[in-house]
Amino acid sequence: MDRDHRDSGPRVHELRADPSNVHWGYFSAAVKPVLTINSGDTVVFEDVPRVDPEVVEQAGVPPGEIPENHRAIYREVHDRGPGPHIMVGPVSITGAEPGDTLEVRILSVELAYTYGYNTQRPYGGTLPEEFTQFFQRIIRIDREKQTAEVARGVVVPLTRPFFGTMGVAPPAALGRISTGPPGVHTGNLDNKDLGAGSILYMPVHVPGALFSAGDAHA
């Protein structure tokens, strides 16, 4: 970073997801950073729902409500897995080195789209033998009221959205690892308490830490 940048104080950066700045289903020290920031800077991350825009449109969501950048990601990003999450990043933090601790302050999390989804996967969850078939549906969201009607007459509040998966690059020796289970890289915590106002501490394994976020829940 040049001196002008260092002396300008904390900056705000925006990462609007597109095929060039996401990695799908994995963490790896080999992923090149899409943004480099200084400690104290703010980054606005845009999440990408884990449901194909074509499926969303077939469920009755007007095409104009489905962001074109999401369509592009599903069209153009073919290097996927082994996990399911679309991660935005990574972001390199100037001066972060292995052995350091990265502190991420989550200032706010806002509902960005008019739809979400609910999925049941075969033989997954806490009662795998009870739910053996795939089921998925699209749920409309009222962003102004921060609610969703999950069944006829059943309206639930969506006042505490959070990112389910946030993490740093693992040690290079681990190679590519799945976004599915959490680990030394942090990753898929699915912790509803990691919403606005919370602080997440993560160990740094590679220079720059290489932080990514995704998998939003409401």
C-alpha cells in the first residue's frame, strides 16, 4: 500500500459477488486474494444464495428480482466443491501473519433479496432415518417488515440474519478443504449469535489471513 492510502484512515470496501471473486465449496491457501485491506478497514460482503436462480424463477419469483450477478456465478463458476457454500473473497489483511489472531467485527447484516430457501437433504441432519428424500422450496421475504410467510398464515420474524460460514485460509499443507465442517480455519459455524454487533476471532495460518464470508441465514 502506498503512503497516501496508509494515511487516509480506515476505508470502506464493497465486494459485490461475481464469478471473479467467489470460490465455491472450499477454503485453500492457494486462492488468490480478490481484495487487500488495512487493519481497521470495513468490507461489505454480498452473499449468494445456495439455490440456482433458474429454480428461483421457476418457483414464481419475478426475473427482475433475481440479481444478474448471481445468474453469472451459476453459469460461469464450474470449479466447485467438495463443500456446497459459495464464498466471497478471500480478503487479504496487510500485516497479518501466521500465529496472529484475526479479529472480525460484524457491524451489520441486512436482508438483501426478496426470497430465501429451505432445503431438506436425504440422510442429513439430526434425524437422518426419518427424512430420506430431497425437499426444497423457495420462501418469499418481506424485506421492509423483516418477515417471511413460511406456511399459510405462519409468519416468522427475520430480525437477526447472520453469515453461517466465515473463515480464513487453512495451512497450505492441508490443500483444499471443504466448507462443510468447521475446523482450524473457522468456517461453517452456523452460529446465530454471530450477527450484528458480534466479534469473531480466528487464527491466522497464512500471510494476509485470506478471509472469506458466505452462507447467509435469516
